[in-house]
Amino acid sequence: MRKKINILLILVVLTTTPFAIAQNTDEQLANYYVNEGDCEKAIPYLEKVYDRDPSKFIFSRYLNCLKDLGEDKSAIDLIQNQIKIYPDNYDYKVMLGEEYSRQGDSRRAEKTFENIIENVEPNPRDIINTQKAFSERGMNEKALLVLQNGRRELKGKYPLNVQFARVYGELGNTEKMIEEYLGLLDYNPNMISTLKRLMPRMIDFDSPDSESFEMLKNNLIKTIQQNPNESSYAELLIWSLIQRKNFPAALIQSKALDKRTSNDGRHVYEMGKIASQNKDYRTARKAFKYVVELGERSPYYFVAEQLLLNTRYLEITNNNDYTDEELKETISEYKNTLERLPKNGKAIPVIKELAFIQAFYADQKDEAKQILNEALNFPRYSDVGRAEVKILLADILVLEGDIWEASLLYMQVEENLKYESIGEEAKFKNARIFYYDGNFKYAQSQLDVLKESTSKLIANDAMNLSILITDNLGLDSNYTAMQQFAQADLLLEQHKYDSAFQLYDTIIDIFPDHNLKDDILMRKADAYIFLAEWENAIEKLEIIADKHADDILADDALFKLGKIYEDQLFDLEKAKSYYFRIMKDYPGSLFSTKARARYRSLS
């Protein structure tokens, strides 16, 4: 029995293989001649293959060859045959009219198009497919007729708003396009997420004088006034203002929406988070303050209270944007909040921010140390949280000049959490203590270990400091310069800027050709950035970028220039130019990926 089955299989293979080989050969030859541009030789093989396989790919190749050879009648016959095979495919029907038009038979072309438009099946799928077939060929007027007829036939059973909007957009009728988009919310307010995805393709949210955005905004405001109880329009307006990065205006609308709806602060709270993420701290503070003023009845009260403080912290530490009076007010707000918080791990984030502001901005180092020492005795919080408090306490001791007491704290953290990233951070900071003290060899031995850190930031910082030591140690004169440089770095860490700058300048005076010149420029630039003296920072960074273009800090300088122009001076074109220079001149830089991301976000 098994032998009979095997014989049958062999017979099947023998009888079918020549046919399969012939099929395959015909297709190979057809493709070969088409790719060679010899349609005349390809046609016989295409005809054979098409008879067996009228797929879109084979059909398209066959049709293109017929058109190339001027076989107009055969081209029409082929399309008509394809329509018979696929009667529900409107693309081929529109293609027939398009071919008549190409051949100069405008009467038949128009008659074909009219017939298609008048005989579209009254269901959403066929209406949309026919509209697409016209739109893809740039026949948007006819696509519009399809949709208009379809809307009459469907009688509100299916929203064609998205399709109408796209066609009106292609026709340049922005007002009608926006009406259709907003009409989708009339049909179903839950379609707002769909609109948010689609609208950026058709509305220009970037140009300062965007007419399409102004039309959208005005239309939304008008609709909100007519439908004050329908929140979806207000939500869309807020979203649109956020796309424009007009956070103050978005906050006004968020407050209005909150008052008309739940009045629990949710919309304003979300707006505050978005503004903070985009570094509009002033608007974020106003948002969180609104929520806090609603009182504890708001479910967002406590988190808004902490974010209100955190936003002020970011505003002070990132932008150096504060007055002495605002600084006092901020410290007072932190203290008031701490009075209401339990003395446990929940209070630690607030304590750390307050201590940092007190020590590094308000010259209240003793008060900062006191609240941190008290926090070390709090019950019930993690080892990592306790380590964070110790590191900040040690940082303040460095600020005061008590570097060896700071070193003890760093070593405690390193010993207790040596396998955690915070332990590696403590190890790095302790290595810097020895660097400041001039013990370069020991510092470098610690830094070499940290080059393999799992934290890219720590590994990069360790590598940079290690390279600095390696490049500048050797001759006696270099050793002297390096000791002075490390002392100046400590002064900079202690915010003694005048003394630090004076010592840096002494190095240049004594060793005018020293390799530390670009490092000194970078140290000064970083100090000016901390002090928010942007023009002075730019001056130093541009010297590095232009006169030390081959040195290790050039790409770093360019990235910092980009960030200053983007985040502080709001000159986005200038920022893009610096990011582009990194991409072009330093493609292997650690900053290259970041620069590319920033460049794309600004483009």
C-alpha cells in the first residue's frame, strides 16, 4: 500500500513540475524584461502571467507596458477586464476614466466619472473607498461630490466628517475643513482623541501667524459660547493652545472649564503639569495654586501643594528666576507645608528641596543642615532616601569648606549602598574631595572604577574628570597648575566665584599655553549659567566652540549654547544652528543623539 502511495506522489510531481516551472519562468522573464525597460519583449510573458494571476502588481506592470508601447485600446480593454474581475474595486473604475482622459477622450472620461459618482453603493465602505480613489489622483472636486451624495444617502447614519475635512483641506477650504472636524464632536464627543491625532496633519500649529490655527481657535470659542455645557469643545481648545505652547491662555481656558464642570481642579492640575514639563514654571505655579486654593475638598489638593513647591524649586534652580522677597516667600511656603506633613519618609522630598534652596541660594546653611540632621532620625523610610539626605548634607559641608567631614558621609553612603547608583554617586563625590585636596592619583583610582558605572551620567562625569587629571599631570609645572585648578574648582563648588575666577586667571597668566585653557573657559561658562548671566556664558562657550574645536569640550559647549538659546533666550533658530553643528561636525559625540532629538523637536 505504501509503495502505491509513493508511486502516485512521484507521478503527481512529474506531471505538475513542468507546468510550475513554466509559470515561474514566464514571470521571471516578464519581470526581467520590464526591469530592463524592454516592454515589447515583456508583453507576451505579462499576458500569460496576467491570465493566471490578475493581481494588482501584475496588472500594473502589464498596463504600464501597454501605455509605454502606445497600445491605447489594449490598455482600455485591460482595465475593463480588471473591473469585471474585481467589480467592487472603485480604484479600477476611476482608473478607467483617468485612462480615457490621458488618451484625450474627455467625453468618455467625464461620463465614466459621472457613472461612478451616481452609482456608488449607499454604504460607508464604498463611499469612502470611492472618495479615496478620486483623492489619490488629485480629483478632489469629484471626491467631494462622492461624499456629498453619500451624506445624503446615509442620512446621518455614519459620520463622513473626517473624509470631508481631508478633501476640504486639499481644496484649500480651511473654514469648511474646521467645520467638519468640529462636526465630528457633534456626532460623538468621545471622538476628541481621534481629532487630536488627525488635526496636526491639517492645522499649522507651529507658525506664529498660522491662519488655520486662528480659524480653529475662533470657531472653538464661538462653539463653546453656544454650547457651554459641552466640555469636549473646551478640551479641544485647551489642547490646541498647548500645541501652540501658549500655556497662559490654556490655563485661563482650563480654569473656565473646571468651573463649568466638576470644579475639583482636575483640568487645571493637568494643565499645571504640562506647563511645568515645558518649563513654563510661572504658569504651572498659577495652576497648582488655583487647585490648592480649592481646599482639601479637591482630590488633587495634597499633590498640587507639593508640586507648587517643586515648581518653585525648579524655577529657582533651573532658571535662577527669583527675587530675594520671592526666595523668602518660597522658604516660608515650604516650612508651612512641612508643619502639616508627618515626620517620616513622606516629608523627605520636601525637606531636601527646602534644604537645597536654603544652603545654595538663601545663604542659610545652618538651617539647612539642621533640618537634614533631623530628617536622618525620622522613622520609616528607605535606605536610599536616607542616603539622599546624607549626600545633600555632605554637599552643604563641601559648600562650607568642611570637606573631610563631607568625605565621611559620602563614604558611609558608598559603603551601605555600594551596588546602587546612589552609592556610585557618593563614590564619585568622594573622589572629587581627594581631587580638590590635590591627591590626584587616589582620586583617579576611584574614578577609573566609576567609568564602568551603570549610570551613564556618573560614568561620563568620572571619565571626564579622569581624563582631565591624566591630560594635565606630568611635568612639575603641570602639577602646580593642576593643584591650582583643583583649588579653583573647590572655590567654584563653594560659590566663591570671584576667588575662583581669580585663581583660574592666575593659571593662564603663569602658563599661557597650558592645556587647561578650554577647561577654565568651561568652568567659567558653567558658573555664568548658574548665575543666569547668559551673555557671559555664551561668550565663553563660543570661544571653546570656535577656538578649541578639536578639543574634548567643543561638542559640550555647542550643546550648552543650544540649550541657552532654546530655554533661556527663546531664539529657536539659533538653538537649531548649534544642535546642527554637533550633528554635522561631531557625529560620534555623546551629545549627538540629544542634539538630533532637540533639532527635530524644534523643526
